[in-house]
Amino acid sequence: MAKTSSPPSVLEPQCPSRLVLDRIADKWTALVIQILARGTMRYAELQRAIGGISQKMLTQTLRSLERDGLVQRKVHPVVPPKVEYSLTRLGRTLIEPLHALCQWSEKHLAELQVNRARAKAVAASKSFRD
């Protein structure tokens, strides 16, 4: 009897789905998807819209997303070259879940900051006593 393979599970150490999770859980990926959800954009527009991203990181992120079939890069044959980026059909399926994560981050920011400050104060008092 042939062995049937089990369905993908990110909880399994050798499952390739972990690579997918790594790609879509990346903060730059989430931000690029959020911006491209608005529509097709040129590189400079993307970089301006995503404050704080370096040229190198944006290029790496776009290349990875293009390789994974989430973003489409279109080069227009004009001088100077015009390159535009847009979400593919597969990329558009990430809009809702990543938007929900971004909203959660914004909604719970203050609470997380309070918890971090409290943990930092506790750690500082412990090191002071030692």
C-alpha cells in the first residue's frame, strides 16, 4: 500500500509551508501588499508610501514577491524605462488577512507598549537587586 502524504502543516519542522509563512509574515511583505492593494504603482511611489524602507530592502522584497507569484512586474518599453508593480490574483488573496493583522497592530499598539515598558521595568529592578 502506498504511503499517503499528510497535508501541509507549519507546525512540522520540515514542511515547506514554513517558507511561505516566513514570506507572508514579514513586515515589509505586509506593507507592500497593503500599498499595492490600492492599485498598480511604480517603484518610487512604493518607496515613498512605505516610510523607512531602504532601496535594497524594497528591491529584495519585490523580487521575492514576484518570484512567489504574489506581485507582477511590468516593464513598459519606453525611454527611460517605466516599471510598474501590481498584485497578482494570488497576491490579492493576501489583502484581507494582512489588512486584519495591520489593523490589529494599530488597535493594540498602546497595550503592547505598556506591557513592554512594564517588562523592561521589572527586568531593570531585578538586575538592580542582583
